[in-house]
Amino acid sequence: MSKRNQYAPEFKAKVALEALKGEQTVAELASRFGVHPTMIHTWKRALLEGASGVFERGGRKAPEIDEEQVKELHAKIGELAVANDFLSRKLKPWTGK
């Protein structure tokens, strides 16, 4: 049983852009890049559908911050800081520091 190939996003974009140019047929591109023609059609369609996102107002979207997760992480940091402090005090007799 063969393992599926994983292609880098840069490679997919390169192949899809070549397909959009229309200078070569999909069959020629498939043999040139060593991928199946169906993959080229899929990548081309994905590129066309996602291209409008490049020109959205404000450029890239700011990542959404989950306040609840931030609170949980701050609480965990506090717990770990207390535990670290406790253990460092308890280990002083053995480390001599």
C-alpha cells in the first residue's frame, strides 16, 4: 500500500498559477510536475476561491482572542509559578544554593 504524497503550499500555488496562465494544458503540467491532473484542477479551484481573501479590507484578519482560554492559561501559569517556588525552597538543603 502506498503512502499519499504531501505537497507544500508553495508548490501547490506554483502549479495552480501555472494552470491559470493557460500556457500549457493540465496534462502537460501534470507530467511536468509529477502530479495527477485532478490535483491540479483542485488546487486551481482553491486558488480562485481563496484569491478574494487577499484583497479584503485590513489585510490579514487579526486573530480572535478567546478570553476564557486566556484566563485559564493565566491561572495555570500562577499554579506553576507557586509550585516552582515551593520546590525551589524545598530543594535548597540538597543543592546548597
